[in-house]
Amino acid sequence: MTRFQPGRKATHKFGAVRTERAGVSFDSKAEADYHDVLQLALRAQQLVGVMRQPVFYLPGGTRYVADFLCFWADGRVDTRDVKGVETAEFKVKWREVQAAYPFMTFVMVKRSGKGWKEEA
């Protein structure tokens, strides 16, 4: 979500900075940085594919859009959502999507020092 102020560039309410890498636009620098990590895993053949912005439809007509859908070389498939701030709305949708898709693994990814912390 962005704030509009006449005469000023729109800013994200949590300070996220839209970032572009290799012609691809990301909602935040953290998401772009994690995409770089996934690209390294692709080159190392740990991943066989990555999809951006997969949509999961939830009861009540709402939807959850994750950041990445990862297809691992060992056969695992999971979704990854890069988070800086966990809003109340996100927490509700996070629980709903896990309940609606019990066969899928959902991983929340956060910066941790110079690395990444993954929580399933």
C-alpha cells in the first residue's frame, strides 16, 4: 500500500522500496535480494524452477499472493513469502491459506543479520 501526497512520489507505508533487478520489478529490496538467493540455488541446481507471485484462492472470495513458488530438485514444492513487517491482515491470511491448502508448505522468510531466517 502506498501513500499519495500531491507533488511527492508515493511511498510504501512500511518504508519498502520498489526495486528492479534484470528488468523485473519487486515490491521491496528484501524480496529482490531473496530472489537473488533463489537464482543462485537455480544455478547450483538445488532448484529446478521458481514462479513469482502465485495466487491462492481462499474461502470468502479473498486471495493470498505469495512472493515465490519454489520447485526443488529433490521433489519438494513450497511457497515463500519475504516479510519485513507482519500486519494483522497478513497474519489472518497466512493462517487461512495454510488451512485451505494443507498439502502445501508455506515458508515465511525474514532477514537475519547477513542471512535469511526461514519459518514454516
